[in-house]
Amino acid sequence: MILGKVSSPLIPCPGCGVLFPPYDGPIHRYVGASAACWALICSLTSGSPPDPELLMQSSAPRVTPAFRPHKDAQFLEQVWGDAYGVQHHGDDSPQAIQSVAIHLLTLHGAITRRTDGMWIRRRALRTRGVFHKLAPPPRGRSLTIRHLFPSEGTDAVVARSDYAGSVYDAWMALHRTTVESWYERYVVAEKKNR
């Protein structure tokens, strides 16, 4: 629930940088999202409408470079939640590091069309302590969950697949070699051994 109806200063979500009014609600223990941002993702996953005041009072960062629809849209529709997990990278805890790695590997598998995301999650989650923290891209380099909702505060409403592709592209621009190495070592090698 939004705290106070008087214009309060907006607070950035630590993961995506969307500006939200002060909000009282649950958060995830290692996903680095504000309570307001977590409320948006929960509304999407539950199919319930988000708090209209939350949308009206929030503002998404402008995306640079300019966003364009992702060419792999059909493969990304099912992994937008993984994009959220990557973008809301959390702290330096082992759980947060593992979470980002698994979600990024799942996005990579979907885009390269090489592996089913559920298989990656089940298998790669067994591999612990081998991933390291990846520095996130600067805010404004990818779309945010807020861009999925129509109202003031966004330039344009986008599809979930566009959001997933945008997050993937921003992270791969910085970490392509690492992600491809992890993919070969912990996904491809594991598939060969089953």
C-alpha cells in the first residue's frame, strides 16, 4: 500500500531504477527489488491488476539506446520472469549470485534456442558456489517491468518478450564471454552427461 497520498519524493527501485512512491509491502529476501516493484511483478504473475495509484505515481527511466522490438520474441514470452530476476540482481549473497546466474542462463538458452528453461533451472541449481557476482549494466540500458503497464510515467507500453530481450541484451553486452562459458560448462556439458 502506498504510504501517504501527499506528493512524496519518489524512491528508485534498487534493481531497475523505476521511481516509486513510498510503498509498504512484502519484498523477496534476495531479489533486489523495492516493495513497490515487487508488487508489480506479483500482480503480473498472479493475474491481478496492480494498484492504479502505484502506476500513476511511478516513473520508468528512459531507455538508452532507444528500445527496438527483439527479434526472438516468440522464444522470450515464457522467460520474462527470468529477466526480472536478472535485472533485480540483489546483494552479494550466494543466493542472489546463484539466482542471477540461473536466470541469465535460462534467458540465454531461450534466445539461442538450445535448451529448455525448466531443464536449466533444475540442473544448474544443483551446481552451487561456482558462479560469481556480475556487475549490472547502468540503469536506463534496458526496459523495466514498469514499461509493461500503460499509464503516465512510461514512454510506451511494451510486450513481455521485448522486456526480456532488452534485459538480456544489456547484460550480454557486458558479460557475453562469462555467460557463454557458464552455459557451455554447466548446461551443455550437463546435457551431454545425462
